[in-house]
Amino acid sequence: MKKQKFSKIYIQDWIVLKPYDKQVLSDSYYLKLANKVKELFIKEFADEDNTIDDFFDSDDELTLLSCFLTSYFEDIISETNIWNTFVRKHKELYQKELPFFETDENYIHECINLQDISFLLWYFMNTLRDNEVIHHFNLFFQLTPIRIMKIFDTEYETAPENEHLKNYYQLNPNETELYPVRDVIRNILFNTYLFYPDTFLTFDTEARHIVEEAKSEKESKKNTLMFLRETELAVFNSKHTKLLNMKGKDWLAALLGEQHPLYHDILNCSERIFGLFFYKGENEKDVFIEHIASAMPFKLTKKSLDFPFPAHHIDDIVYIGIQQWQNEWWFSGNIVPIPFDADLVLDEKNSLASRQAVNFITHAQNEAKIKSILADQEKAFLELNNNSPIVFLPKEDIEKYNSNFMEYYNQSLNLSKEEREDVLQRTRKEGYIGNNEPYSESYKATLASDEIESALLFFNPNSGLEIAFGINSAFPTIANSFYNEEDCIDHTFALLFDEAFSTELALYCVDNFKEESIFFDEFGDNYMDDLDFALRFFKGDEYRTKPQITLTGINHLKVV
């Protein structure tokens, strides 16, 4: 933190963590309390130059932390149940209240607790630090909460309830539309203290980048707003929170409870599909559209449209977002008519990324087939690699090894000429003639880098073949000629705490090399008991590995 005079916390700083825009009666009380917390940080940690160098990057960050901790206190007093829901879900998963910080008989549910504040400090600091891990055994998380707890204890009996908060986390039990559900999810992810440092600040960073890029590219305001809307909806529907790796709909369902009539509907709300569709007609109730990339048909309910659908002729093209709610597909996000372009259609049909937009549907419809394909691929990989699911090799040999594996796998299927021709014909009928998309820029940059000489291939039974760079020294085995003990701790940290590497690969390392690795000698006791929580926290959206298989040439038997 640069040398500066610390500022007072104002009402606009406090309101940013609330799901409402105008100050309510109790806000004045909690604003004063937040300033007391900030004064404590300054008194305890500022040096003679009025700086706090160890943890805080700015005065704004210190303000946010003070409001964040005070909002926890307000949550407990007001019985909003945000924090209590997290504790309950954590206990369901791990049979204890909190990770990292032990609770005892003095821990009181639905009250303020010293361990809560310790964990909240750890969570806040590690959420705002994308490129580093601040360990929970740091003394900061042991001593600071004692002083904060004294402030809250003094106020506990006289603190007022915020009677307005609960209203923003409730849902009409008779609700039939998607949009009110999404509004409450927005309140949770964007305007609630517990998730603001995670989901809202993630969105805010992306939104600022979009706006800056739009200015430099002189993008229209309409297009900029469309990009912002897509980014916002991606967070609502796809983003997993660092806490327990849950989506917004999961937190809403948990907050409302299983007794709520919409509990299962909320959990069953689908992923969102956005992309190019053909218009295929309509009736009084629905608009019929077809996902161009996959040829999958959909019925879009007109209940979700308060405007005429902007396509009128068969095979008109629209860019649209849709989402399933209560077994109906609803308009979700943006809709833009696109002039017909045969080359655009051909590119879309051969875009693997566009086809993957409906993977969650095709995988659910063909779960047994997906599992069978992965099992056959795993069997072939193990046969090719002396019964080991991992191989270490120079990075320049990756593509050759991968090609040899796929050739070996295809031969192992023993398909007849007629069977191969049948698959080819069904695939071509969809318009798919092959995916020629280049490797990602990051992958090509890694291959070109002089800093990385080796890589590993790992067969993940839940997704397929994975390629990983920069972590070979996490695996101390005679089969790994690239192992360097000096890099072991750094490589293992990256493997465990970087979302670039799968949960399955991390667990393979733990299960097979914990005894040999110097990392686990030094840090194992501090993380092993809460390893799954840590993986959920740091792996983010990549914690749950999905099959990297996109089916082509399949028959869509019904409109969904």
C-alpha cells in the first residue's frame, strides 16, 4: 500500500454490499461499526509511515474488508442466514463447521464466533489474491480475529436487525417465470457481502475490460451493452463460487431450503445456451428454432417473449440465448437477427466450441455411451503406456504421442468398413466435415517457450486425455526423467491450487506420491484434512471435470 491518509468509510461504501440502493434505518449503525473495524486495522497494523504493507493493496481494499466483516455481523444479528447457509452446507459435505480453523464446544451456531472471523479473513484475502496463496496458519488469521471479536461482542446485545435484508432473498412459492428467480440469484452473487469479493469483482473486472476495449475499438453502445449482458449472465448461470464450488442457483436453493416448493425447479434450471440458431416456424405457444452447430431443435416458449420474434422466414438466422426452466426453454439474454451467410453456417457446423454448447444435453441423453467411450480410451491408453495413466515426455513429442494414441484407440475399436461409413454419413448429414480450429494461442505460446522443456499426458477417467505443462516436478517417480527436487514445492502448489490442472490429476499426485514428495512433508498436515475444500476453492469452474467428448452423427429423436 502506498503512503496515504486512510479515509473514513461512507454510506456509499457500505451500500455496495447490499441488495438495495437506498439507505435504510439500520445502515447508520452498521456504518459506524464498520469504521470502528477499520480503525482497528489501522491502529494495529499501520506503521509510522501510515502504511500497511503485508496484506492490503489500497485503502479501498481495507474499506471493503471492514464492511465485509461488519456485514457478517449484521447477517447474524438480522438472521438473514447467508453465513449460516454456508456453515450448514460445509457441514453436510465435511461433517464439520469450517475448514482450516478448528471449532470446539464453544462454537455456537447462528451466533458470532472467533473461528468465523478467522475464516472470513482467510477467504477475503485469498479471493482478492489471484496469483498467490496466503496460508491459513499465518498469525494474521489467528491474532486479528481476537481484536475484531471484542468489537462485535461489545455490540452484540444492542445491535439492531436490518429488517429489509431478508426480503431480497425470498422467492414467491408460486413463481412460474424464470426472471424473478434470476433476480434473486443476482442479489446473492452481486450484492451480498459473502460473494461480492468473488463473483461480483470477477464480473466487474471483466466488465471494465469490455468497456475499455469497446472505447478503443469504437464499438457501438448497443453492442457494448450486449457484451456486458452476456458476461453478467455467464456469471449468474455458469460461475462457481470459491466457497464450496456452488453455482448461484445452488446457493438460492440452499438459502430457501428443501421445504420451498421451487427448490427442485431451481436446482434443475439448465445451463444457458447462446449462439446461432435457425428459425423453423412458430405456433401460438412456441417458437421453433434449431441450434445450427449441432442441428438440435428447441421449442422456445412465447411466455418469455414480450416482443415479436425477429425472424419470419424458415432458416432465418438469429443469435439468441436460451435456458430451460420448469421443462420449458426461455429466452435469456440477447437476441439479434443475422443476415443469412452460407459460409457462416458451414463454419458454425464445424466449430467444436459451438457444438460443445449443447454437450450438457447430449451427455445426459447419452451418458452410458460417453462412459463407454472414456472406458475404451482409458483401456487403450493404459495398454500403450505400461498400465500407467500418466506419461512424461519432451514437449515436442506431445503431438506425435497423442496421434499414436488416437490411432491405437481407433484400431482397438475393430469397426467394420460398413460401421465406419455409417458414422461418416450421419456426421456429414449434420454438415460436419471436420474440426480444423487451431490450437489455442496459450498452447502455441507454451510450445514455443524456451522456459518449458517438458510436459505430461494424463488420462483422466472423467474427461479424457489431458496435457499439462510446468508441473512435472510434482511427480517424484523413476518414470519421470524431468523431475527436479528444487521445483517440487512450486510445481505441486501449482498442481493443487491452479485451475489450469484438473482435480483428478491433483488427486492422482496426492494418492500416489504423498509419501515421496517433499511438498507433503512440509505442507501436508496443513492442507490434507481440508484438501477437497481447497480444491473447490482454487480450481473454480474447473473443479468438476467434464467429458471432453462432443458427439457427432447422433440422432436427435425429439424437440427439447
